[in-house]
Amino acid sequence: MSLTEIARFADLTEAQIAASRLRAEGVSVLLQNEYWGTSDFIMSIAMGGFRLWTPASEAEEARLLIAELRGAAAPPLDPEDDAPAAPPDAPAAQVARTGVALFLAMTFGGVAGFLVAGPRRARGGHHAVLAGVAMALATLCGVVGLLLVGAWLSVGLR
């Protein structure tokens, strides 16, 4: 029995999902370089990624299933995702979100800024209050930062 390569993947998870789909459909499949990828990512790239092999007699069916899998749309993760898109945020709300993210990043570290800047946003009519508070905090952080840099430079020049 000869094997035929039907697909290559750069991502191990994607290759494992494709192999699982083929196995679920009754197609015999071999995932090459699977263990190299889990232990040494650079080596898996050097070896050409992750390859799926099937018997030559099942290759055409497997290629069709892989093409179907690659072309499928992702299911919605949240019932709210099916809802019509909300109108884009006003510029003040965008500035507010950026200001709050900067304040959190400066106060608690870089990762904390992503709590506000992520894809999920607050909905409702309180954007103006949030925008005002965020702009005030961002301005305060900027002024304090400038004062600290000025004090540091003045001490360093003496």
C-alpha cells in the first residue's frame, strides 16, 4: 500500500483537527512530524510543517474533505454574534477606550491595557461619562509622566 501526501499545515492544531475529521469520515490518515512539532517548533518548520498522508486509494476523498474543512465558516461563538452589528463607536468613545487602556497599562503593566482594548466593548449610553473619565485619567497620566521625565532630566544635568 502506497501513501500519498494530501495536505501540509504550518500549525499543529490545524493538522490534528484535519486528521480527526478524516478519521471521523473513515479515512485512514497518518500525521507526519506530529511529535517533532510538540517538542521543537523550529525543527517542525525546517521539516516542512505537518503533513497528512493517506493511502493512494483514499487520497481524492481525503483532499475533498480537507478542502471542505478549509472552506467552512467558523460557527458563531456567542449568540450576540448573530445580532446585527452595532454602529461604530463615536470618536470620543474610541479615545476613551484608548485612554483607559493606556492608564491601566501604565498602572498595572502592559497586559492590563488589553482588558479594555479587547474586542468586547461595553454597550449602552454611558460612553460620554466613560470618555470624560478616561480622557481625564489619560491627561493626568501624561502630565505626571512629563513631570517625572522633567525631574529626571533636571537631576541628571546637575
